Amino acid sequence: MSIADYKQGLGEHGKDTKLNLSNIFGNVDTSGMTATQFYGTALSLVYAIGDEELIAAVKTEAEGKVEDNVDGAAKLAATLMAMNNIYYRFLHLCSDKQFAKMPAGLRMNGMANPGVDKADFELYSLAVSALNGCGMCIDSHVGVLLKHNISAQAIQNSIKMAAVLNAAATAKRIA
């Protein structure tokens, strides 16, 4: 299954989403991202979203364009952000700041050696953090990305990918 195949199941209510998917996946070369950044981000997002057909479509699009380690790093980003985004969003939103002073005690060793370049992994993590709505994590990842000279365009495109892939899964679910 490809993105073109996936779009066929989105229904009339998904017309804008279909166009946005075409725009995103049709302009990989002008996204401001490397292939590893683009497809790793897309894979991280679809793993976080959990739509099996969308996962298959993005995997098809990525096939032959990135190394196998990108898929593993994408799964790691989706998994770690599923945990971190809940925990750090709680710290950010809780008015009782005593919890922010307590050690998290969460194992996150995979972040030290994610299997891809640190900046690429940060981009994956940022997109999933935006999807999951964790402002504290978003700020942290953007800061690291800017220090690694990742362009504002690449950062913005990772967030647009999160928005469009989330909309695609929603359109498919309610078709």
C-alpha cells in the first residue's frame, strides 16, 4: 500500500487531507529535510498514531530511500515520546510544582544511542511531541534542533507532517 492507495479510503470529507498528503509526500526534496529526516519523522508519527494501513503506506514510501536503522529509531522515538510526553506534560500543566523537583525515574537510555544522528532523532521526537501535545518537550527538542543547525523550514515541515498524518488517520477512521 502506498500513500496514493491510502488516500483512496479517505472519503469526500478528507479532500483537503488528500491534497495535503500529496503535497507533503510529493515534495520530499524541497522539505528542507534529508531523506533520513523526512522518512524517519513520518515513520515515527505513524507509529505513534497507530493506524496499521498508514504505517504500511509510509513504509512503502520509505522503502529503498533510507537504511533499516531509521525504522528502529522511528519506533524508539514513538515509544519514548509516548512515555515522556505524558510525564512532562503533567509536570508542565500541574500547578503544584513539587512534582517538577522530584526525579522522573524513567528509563530513557535509548535517547543516548538512537541508531541515527542525534539531530535526526530529535526531529522525530519533536514531531511526535507535537502530535502528543507536550509543550515542555516541544520547547526542549526545538532548542536542541536549533543548536544542531536544523533549519526552521525542516522543523516546521516536521510539524506539518504531524498535522497531516494525524488528519489522514482521523479521516480514514471516520470514513
